[in-house]
Amino acid sequence: MQTAPWPKGKKLVHLDLKGAPPRIDYIYRLIELFAQLGADGLLVEYEDMFPYSGELSLLQATAHPAYSREEVLSIQDVARSKGLEVIPLVQTFGHMEFVLKHRSLWGLRELSQCLGTLSPHGEGGPRLVLEMLRQVVELHPGLGTLHVGADEVYMLGEGEESKRWLSTPGRTVEQLFLSHVTRVAGAVKEAWPHLNIVMWDDMLRGMSHDTLKASGLVGLIQPMLWDYNPGLNVEETVSLLEKYCAAGLTDLWAASAFKGASGVHTSVPGTQRHVDNHLQWLRVAGAVSPGVRLLGIALTGWQRYDHMSVLCELMPLALPSLASCLQTLIQGHFGPRVQAAVTGALDISSVEMDALDRTPAAEDSLFAGRRLAVSVVELSQLLDSEDVRHFESSMYVRGWFSPYHRQRRAVNPLICMQIQSQATTLLTMLEERAGVARVEMERLYPDSTAQEWMEQHLSPVAEPLRRIAEEISACLPEMVPQQ
């Protein structure tokens, strides 16, 4: 079914740099691609890749170098040359794991065991986030819009200071949330009156019309309503947008997803799932009342669910999904002609990564990182194959090389030699494909990203095979006469 294209407003591609920050030359190629696919801007979540200085220098990544000041400026220059606006995203309340994990900052947590939530009490937290914002804003000359995060502020109200604050009759967790957000956003506006301030909306969703109207956010922030579900409820989403609008929050954003939202450890995204999410957003945009001003949509591409979780899909694996989602917004549907436009632009045989033609692409292909994408798909398919994934539970291993047999070293040599041969063959195949993927990964990402990816995806599967082969080698001399 065809709907109207996405209404006037920015289409931002989210560049999440948590754990898999592209090498700078690859970022330039991605910016070129995003522009050609129809994006209007970048929502850049630097996290620990920003070159914080002074007392904040401890926030920089240690597994790999943060981007330099010159590189951050060059990203903006390249984006501007392609007609893309750059909007930095700096977390200021929730998802502060990359900040609050540092021992010297533990005292700023709302709750000692919750890494992500900043305490809204005292001067230390606001001073910290305002210094983070100052450094980011000053390294983005000409900045027009800033995203201050504020989503998923878990355990708010559970800290001892919050409990004391809430013990006063009439005070609520909603007020506690609003007090911090308005304080931070107000300070930003005071320092940079021209800036538009965007924040995630999820902490506002349960608030009443009256609470929102009296919140102090009207005229101060622009909520970004996010929903990554392919079955997004259109009626409920329209109702929520109109509630915000009726409360005075008339300037609104949407946020969809093209990767990183279908499983915390997923390595290959499914395009259709993300296209369906965008089709639902098109229905939302077509159903809201004229008073709702949708300023744009951010197509999020999460690299981790949070700073402490594992890596999600790497960017090259998600480029067919991104291209499909952008074209869905631009065309208003995802019919055969739109799919053909995507496959033609990227020179691919299918919009689904796991069905991609394996023929190598030219180095100057628009599909930046295709060789990595193909090698990861091939490796992932082998890792997920029945032969590899369920090798330990196969009839032969369970029947002739069980823990009982291993402990007593009482085995059938002939069958165990067959098991060992199969394990060694599979290991060789895995290591060969992993070697190809690693080389390609290290061309586009830091070595630490490749190491983490391999330990996350390859090691849990390869190690049992290696262990079985070694344990059989240890058992066989006791069961086979030596020549």
C-alpha cells in the first residue's frame, strides 16, 4: 500500500560510535553514501570517541584512540560539503555508563549499582554534563541543533537523596526528572540562545497534559518520539504526538531504526523488519493533525544497546537496510520499483543482506564496506549452521564422547577419530572465513573492534570444537596401541 512520502523535514542518519567507531576515511565514504541515498543530516552520538579535554579527558576511549579535534571538524566539513547538517547527541541523564563507570565519578550515580543514571541532586552532575556540552558545542562551529538524550533514566528516585527529596508530600519522580532536564536545557539556552534542543521522549510519555504544560519544557525542548517496532501502533503514536502538541510542545521529531534494534547481539539485520517500521511511521505522519509540526525523523542505527552491552550489527551490514528505509520515506512505499532502485544504486542482488550476491564489488562501489558485509554474512551463516552450532549435542559426541567417557578416557578410537576429524574440518573453515572477515574489519574499524567482534561471535562457537579435538587427542593414546 502506498502512502504519502515523508513530509517536509530532516531525515537524519544516526551515527552511533559506541564500540565500533569507523576509521576516519570510512566515515567520509559513509557521509558520501548517506547524501546520495537521500539523507539530510547526521545525528552523531560520539560518546567516548569525542576528544574531551581537561578534567573530562578520562571519558575518552582507552581501547582505541578517540577522534582528534581536527577529525571532528573534518567530519563536519565533509558533511557540509554534501549538504548534510551535523547534530551531536550528548547524553545528560540516562545512559551515562561511559561516564559513570569511572571510579572518580561513582559518587554522581543515582544508585551505586546503576551505571547509567546520573543523580539529579547537588551541583556535581549538572556541572559535569554542562562541561561536556560546552566542549561539544564549541567544537561544532555554526551548530544549530543539539540533542541532549535523557532517555531510559532507569532507577530514578531509588537513590537515598532522591528518596529524601520524594518524602516531601506532593513531590513525584516526574518532577524529579523534569527538574534536571529543565535545569540542563535552560543552561544550554542561556549559553547558546540560538540552539534548538532535542531530547528523547520516553520519560515524558506517561505524563499528563497538565504536567507537560507546566513542565517548563514548552519553548525549551523538542521531543523526539522513538519507536523501532515493525508493528508500531499508529493510533497510539498519533495520540501521543497530539498530546505533546496540545500541551504546547508543537515542534516534534520522530525516530525510527535501520539497525541495532532487533536483538542485542544480532550481527546481520533484516531489511524488511526495518522497512515495516518506516512504513508505519509514514502512516503516523499522514494521520497527525496539522498543528503537529514534525521537524524530521532520525533513522537510528544503534551500535550497542548501552555502553556495557555487546556490539550490534556493524554499519556495512546495515547499508542495504538504510538505503531501503530512506527510499521508503522518500517514495512513500517499498514496492518493486523502489527495491530495484535500491539494488541498482548499491549494485546488489537483494535488499536482504543474507541473500546478497557474493561476487566482489569494485573498491569505488557506492556500497562502502561491501567486502566486509559479505564476509561477515558468510561467517555468520557458518557459525549458525546446524553442523557447527549443535556439534556438541550431535549423536556421535553425546553417544561416544560424553563427559563420562572423557573423565575415564574410555573411548571408541574409530568413532572418536571421526569426531575429531569433523571438528578439525569445521574449525579450519571457521578460521579461514574469520581471517577474511577480520582483515576487512580492520580496514574499516579499530583493531579492538575486530577483536571484540571475534570474541563475541567466533570464540563461543570455535572453542568447544577446539576443546573436543584436544580432549580426543589426549584420550586416544590410552586406547590405541603405540607402534
